[in-house]
Amino acid sequence: MPGRFRVTLRDIAEQVGGEIYGNPDTYITGVAGLTNIREGDIIFIESEKLLNLALKSPAAAVIAPKHTRALRSADAPKPALLAENPRLTFAKVVETFAVQRPAAAGVHPTAVVGEDVTLGRNVTIGAYAYIGRGCRLGDNVIVHPHAFIGDNVTIGDDSLIFPFACIHHEVVIGKRVIVHSGAVIGSDGFGYVQDAATRRHHKIPQIGTVILEDDVEVGANTTIDRATLDATIIGEGTKIDNLVQIGHNCRIGKHCIIVAQVGLCGSTVLEDYVMLMGQVGVQGHITVGEGVWVGGRGVVLSDVPAGAKVSGFPAIPHAENMRVLAASRKLPDLLRTVRHLSKQVEELTRSVEMLQQPKPESQA
Amino acid sequence: MPGRFRVTLRDIAEQVGGEIYGNPDTYITGVAGLTNIREGDIIFIESEKLLNLALKSPAAAVIAPKHTRALRSADAPKPALLAENPRLTFAKVVETFAVQRPAAAGVHPTAVVGEDVTLGRNVTIGAYAYIGRGCRLGDNVIVHPHAFIGDNVTIGDDSLIFPFACIHHEVVIGKRVIVHSGAVIGSDGFGYVQDAATRRHHKIPQIGTVILEDDVEVGANTTIDRATLDATIIGEGTKIDNLVQIGHNCRIGKHCIIVAQVGLCGSTVLEDYVMLMGQVGVQGHITVGEGVWVGGRGVVLSDVPAGAKVSGFPAIPHAENMRVLAASRKLPDLLRTVRHLSKQVEELTRSVEMLQQPKPESQA
Amino acid sequence: MPGRFRVTLRDIAEQVGGEIYGNPDTYITGVAGLTNIREGDIIFIESEKLLNLALKSPAAAVIAPKHTRALRSADAPKPALLAENPRLTFAKVVETFAVQRPAAAGVHPTAVVGEDVTLGRNVTIGAYAYIGRGCRLGDNVIVHPHAFIGDNVTIGDDSLIFPFACIHHEVVIGKRVIVHSGAVIGSDGFGYVQDAATRRHHKIPQIGTVILEDDVEVGANTTIDRATLDATIIGEGTKIDNLVQIGHNCRIGKHCIIVAQVGLCGSTVLEDYVMLMGQVGVQGHITVGEGVWVGGRGVVLSDVPAGAKVSGFPAIPHAENMRVLAASRKLPDLLRTVRHLSKQVEELTRSVEMLQQPKPESQA
């Protein structure tokens, strides 16, 4: 963790907004979650249920929801910053404590920069970074040591490329994009055609590219394949976690969330605001509608209408899937019950057949 | 995408085969799928159903199945190249439009090449590539910038090693092999033995190696562990997608297809022509027979006979698994039905018992 | 594989322990599993069932369980080394045959070493390795070529950092830790807060770190995210396989085993000796108790008590899950049975209603 700074609650409110209650000159020296709180930390709660925990902690101040009555008074038990969205406000506070973006350091003498490369203002290129021919890097771009940028790549202003990130030739990257370590952008799509005569798999060259729009973030060791012919597209503001696979020709909408180890087959379309939780799989050549949520480990095999909340294999409405999972656990009992029922029905049938036979004594 | 060339339909037919109908001097300036077609593009269809779409498009020419009658005439509505396997023919056309294999560029001055390294003709070794002691590289091998090749590695003719590919010591790579960025070949197998006394995990050294036979392709960020004692083997012509894990001592046959995020435990055997779809898992120490297909997300827990088509957890015949999945969705209803049946049977039993009792009035 | 040495069975027993039977001067020139055994190899068996296989093999000697009577005699059919834990003894033998730890080679002239870096004795730093400012490396640390170590990282004695391993700033690594190629330690956790007004995802800066305690091993292309505020912790002796994702703020206990492609959400707690088999997923903010075993592909959605053996989605006791899976396969038949039962019950009901009606003839 970075060294501890010392600012006042007022300084913080000026930067991130919110209403101060209690002493605005309270010193804040760090940030913490609800564990490992040290004296001087500022913390946050999203619900009044956690208020007691917060008040008993050694924290110097607490960020809380606007309506928290217990804190909205002159003699509040702890200095507070009240906000509409305490988590968002806290995130902004953490930013002020985070390691600051380093000053631009120019091009390291060991970096290899190809011909016809255009660099914006305040660009940093680290040790052993490789920039191919014809690349265009915007202002304030930071290419960390040991990043690889192939030929004719475009990177917009303020983007960050981490060590061992691999951006292949022709890829187009927007502004404020973050590509984490080990991510591979623009590797060949997985396309073959089997020759019926020889049964060998013939590679289909992948001559398209990848476009990462503004404000995209790509996690560590994630792979995004280039399109066969045009472009695999990741829409503006979409955030992708670690170890995700995005197949060739996918078109991901804006402001999607894709959690770790998700896999998208080729030519999948995600509309805007889709959320795929961890380890989800999505079939190729289908469309997942705007705002769809897919539960962890779900497998989407066909189009999903906008706004749906689905899970399971194959993905069905989440509430229904929960009922199916709950019911599954009762299956062994159910089998026993049905075996028992079958016997009972058999016996009943025999009994009824007996009853249906004309009774000899009534004939007498 | 690369710049647009200009060739004629005849030039293309000469390179990739097929019968021309319509004007052989038609200029072709690009390739496209069935979307984003530009004037001058050549496209392909696999079925006559798409013929209308193709004819209405601005494409300059269309590759279509041999038997497409509407195109087999002098006054066909669009110039055509008819072929046995239109997809394969198209793949070959794309190749002619793909970025050409660059001319050999020799060894970059920043590359580190160890002692006793043997290089074939026309070898390219990029910036900051590392080649360990005793390596042997065949003709036309391209080691991209920032690739790592450990000691005593052998790489056959015409192979491509991409940036950040990591080939560990002693690995043997055949001809025309492609190793994509971030792939790790020859990392230690995951082998430990727990010491009963201390409960600590003692590492079993992994002193075997990995063999990639001719025409293998390994996807980005895929990992293939070295064998404990002998060799993990990937058979000729097998294609492996991104983020796949191949455990130590696996033996993969020839011409297999392994889609993204598949995981194979240690000592798994895949015979030839096996296809594992995305996110499949295969138990260790089992054999998956020749030509087996495993559906996406399936988990194979025991031997699978040659030719089988399986899916599910555990993998069972695919058609049966489809029936099980369809039935699963009916489980909550089934539970209700059975509860209802149980009550009905209970009531029936009571009624029948009543009926079985000697009736007092009949005795009268 | 390394070249073949030549030692005697006595040399081996002196190094790894065990009782020799048969000629102690038997030459051993290699090690093998139960396949590909060459003359001169030493092999091991864990069960007497494999004794015949071992005796018929060309192996020069066999490591076997202490109680193996057939080998405990002067005229035993093959020289033997008897041990309490033959697998552990064999692992130690393999070690003696493994490529030895290379002699310290100092700092390669192409390595970039930042200011204020402290190096212990016998440190090796390979070609193009990058060591940030303020790092402290203990004795005998080996940083392989093309490894990246960010600013202010601490690495304990005898640790190994492989090519393309990426250790981000501030990370703390203990003694005898192994970080394999492509592993990313200390990438940003996946934390955002959605701004209700703009619907954009606002990044929560991740200013914590990662701690790998002594004897941890991290597999190839595995990712371990840094904590939001304090530290993601991997406990002493825990072994992590390839392509695993550990989310931010996780706390993993000591001596755990985490097999390939497992994913842990953020803030998950694993107590000591937990075993997660391949492709398992664990929900965030839950605790998996000491010694828990989770079967391959299982998904843990809630706390698991110490010692439990669980599997399935959601994970339930393993024996119960096996029963549920077996029952699932009978579902299509069950549906048919229940449909048939429903008809039978309907008919029975009708028959019983008929029987319950006063019989006209009895009235006669």
C-alpha cells in the first residue's frame, strides 16, 4: 500500500462532493473497508444496518447514505460525509489516496520504436517495450515496460498498456482504455475448414482486426481474437475481467460487465449493459439483448431478450432455474416415491379388478 | 485490415482452383463474409438458400457449391467460382489476400542467442527474443519479438513463434507449428505428494518434456505442461484454441480440435480426430476414442468409445443428454404432479379399503 | 529429458532413505513411470497389485511399500528400496535426477535494475528481466529472463520467478516461492461502481497488494488480483495450478491445493488444507472450512463446514451429488412413468367411483 497522506474531511468533500457533518477539520490518513480499520481511516457504509459497526470502529470518519438520520446532527457520534451513492463517493476518495499517475517519462532508451510512429504529448514508453511500424499513440499514453504493440496500431489519449500486454497489428484502441498484463488483443480467430479428402484442418487466415472503444478495460491474461474479415468490437465503457476468451467477430455493446473466465464463441453479439458473471459461456452466432444478466457458470445457447435475467445450462429465466436446481436435489427421493407409487397403483389396480368381478355370493 | 489489392477472378481460380462462370476478367479487390460487403469483394455461400442474398449484394463475385444451377450459365447474374468445398476455396482466397509472410529479417541486434544454437536458412529472430543454449531452428522459422525459447529446444521448418510465447527447455516442436502469444509450453506439471507426517505438499520434479508434432497450432495464453518423466505429446495437425490447459503426460492424437478454455487433467489420452468444444473438462488417466465429439461445457469422467458424440456432466450420449436437460426443466412440475398423485393414491387406497369391507346392508 | 547419470541403489538410499533389498551396487541410470521403462531405470509402485508388472519390466530396481513381503528377502526377484511412502521417496529420487539448480549467474548485462534495489547473495537475474525501484531480493533468488518485477516488491530467499511472470508493485513474496511463466500477481481487482445517472461503470482504484507466503507455487498464466485496500493473501505451502483466477481480497489458507482453471470471486476465504479440483468456481464473501474438498467443476455458493467433501452446482455433499447425478439420467424415464401413473390413477379413480355408486341390481 502507498504511504499514508494527511488531508482533512473538508479537503475530501471539496474533491468528491457530499455533505459534511461533525468537524470538517478531522484529519484523514487512509482508507479502509470494514476490516483492518486503523485510526485516521475513512470508511463507508451502504446501509444503516452497518452504522453501529462503523461507529465502534477506530475510523476517523464515515461515508454514509444521505438519509442516515443518526449522523445528520451537530453532535453526531462520528464525523461523516453523507452522499447519494456512498460507494461511488468512496471510490472517488480511494482515487485521491491511490498512487498518482506518474509524470511522463518519455521513451526509455531500451524501447524499440518502429518507423513512422506518431507519439502524442507526454507519452511514456517503458524499458523493452516494442512499438511496431506506423503506430499512432495519443497524448498521455503509458506503455509499460515489456509491452508489445504490433504494426499500425492506434491507441487513444490517456490509455494504459501494462507489462506483457500484447496488442497485435492493426488493432484500434480508444481513449482511456486499460489493457492489463498478459492480455492478448488481436490473436488469430480459431477458424479452420476440414478438407474432406485428407481430413486435415485447413487454417482460414484471420485478416480482420479488433476495436476497443473508449473507456474499455481488459483484464490480465484475457484473449480477444481478431475477426476473420472485419473487426471484433468491444463497445465503449465495457469492462472485462481476467482470463476471459472473446472469439473472433464478436460484437460487444457498451457498458457491459464480463467477469473472469467467461468464454464467448465466435460471432456472438452482446447488446449494451449486458452482465455476464464468472465462468459463463455463450454460444456463437446469437444475440444477448440489452441489459441481460447471466448468472455465474450459466451457458447461453440461444438469443436472450432484452432485460432478461437468466442462468443455468442451458440458460433459462433465473427464478425458474433456481426452482429447477432446488427440485434436482429432491430427485433421488422422487425416484423412491414414484417407485412406491407404482407399486401402490399396481396393488390398487388388482384390488379394483377384484372388486369389479361379480361376487359369487351375491349371485347366490 | 491490409490494403486492397486488385486481381482478376481468373488469377484467383488459377491459384485456388474451381470453375469460372461469367467474366473471368472481373476485378476482385477484397474478401468479405455476408455482412459488410463492399463493391469488388468476393464472397462465398455454402448453400443455395443464400444465393439471393449473394446476388443482391454489391459483391463482384461469389464462390458457390459446384451444383448451383443458377450460376452455371453464360448469362449468370453474377460472376462465380464454383467449387466442391466453397468454404475451403474461400479460405484459400483469403490467404491470397492475407498479409504475406514477411521476408526473412535475420537476427535482430537486440535478440539474445545462446551458445551452440543452430539456425536454418531464412530464419527471423525479432527484437528482444531470447534463444537458449543448444537450440536448433529449422528453415524459415520466425521467432517474433519478445518470444522466449529455453535451452535445447528444437523447432522445425516454417514454424511461427509469436510475442510472449514461452517455450521451455528441451521442448520439441515440429514443422509448420504456430505458437500464439502468451502460450506456455513446457511449464511444470502439477504434481505433489503429501507428507503424512507434516501434511505439507512435496513437489514432484517434472523432468519430462513436451512434443508438438507437425502442423500443430497452440492458441494464445494456452498452457501445456511438461511430463513428469517422458513427454506430453500433441499429435500432428491438432489445433488448440486460447486459454486451454493440457496437464502433464497427456497424449493428444492427430488432427484433434480443442476449443477455448478446455481443461485436460494429467495423463489423459485423446485418440485422433477428437473434437472438444468450449470449456470442456476431461478427467485424467482415461482414453477418449477416435473421432469422439464432446459438446461444450461437457465433463468426461470415463473412457469414451470411438465415434461417440457425448455431452453433459458426466458426459453421456449427446441425444440422451439433450433429453435429460429437457426433462430437467419439467422437474418442478413433476414434483407437484407426484405430490398430487400421492394424495390421489392415498385417497384411492382408503376408498378401496372401504369398498373391500363387507357391506352390512348386503348382509341384511 | 536431462542426460542419464549413473548412481547405485546405495547412493540413492543414502540420499532419500528407505531399506535396500537385493544388490545395493545395482546401477541406476534413470527414472520412469510404469510406461516407457528402460533398462537401468528405477520405478515405483504404491500397491502390491502392480508388483508383477514391476518385476517383468526391464527396470533395474523398484521402490515399493515397506510391507511388500515378496521383496523383503535376500533372493528377491529384483533389487528394491522399501519405504513408508513410495511416492514421496520416488519424488525425492526424481529430484536427484532432475536438472540441478544452476549456479548463480549474477545480473545479466541487459537486465534493467531500478534504484535502491537490494540483492541477497547468489542472486541470478536473467536477460531482459526488469526489476523496479526499491525491490528487495533474498539469497539465491533466480529471476529468469523476461520476468517483470514492479516497484517495491519483496522476494524471499530461494524463490524462482519464471520468464514472463509479472509481479506488480508492492507485492510481497516469501521464501522458496515459485511463480511460473505468464502468471500475473497483483493486477487490479475487478471493482466498479455504476453511476446511477450516467449508467457508466466507475473504476474503484485497487490500492492494496498481494502476499504470497513461503513455499507457495503459482502456475502458468494464473492471475491473482491485488486487494482493493489491504492484501490478497495466499497462505504458506499452498500450490496453485495453471490458468486459475483469484479475485481481489481473497484469503487462502496454508497448504491448499487449487487445480487448473479454478475461479475464486472476490473476498473468498479458504481455510487451511482446502482442495479445489479442476474448473471449480467459488462465490465471493464466503468461507470454505479447513480440509474441505470440492470436486471438479463444482460451484460453491455458500459457506462449507470444515472437513466436508462437496461437489455439484450448487455444491452439496459429494455422496448426495453423486446420487442426484445418477438420478438425473433416469429423468426422461421418470417423466414417462409418472405420465403413465397419472393415467392409471385417473382410470382407477373412475373405476372406484363406479364401484362406489349404489348398484341398481343389488337394489333389485
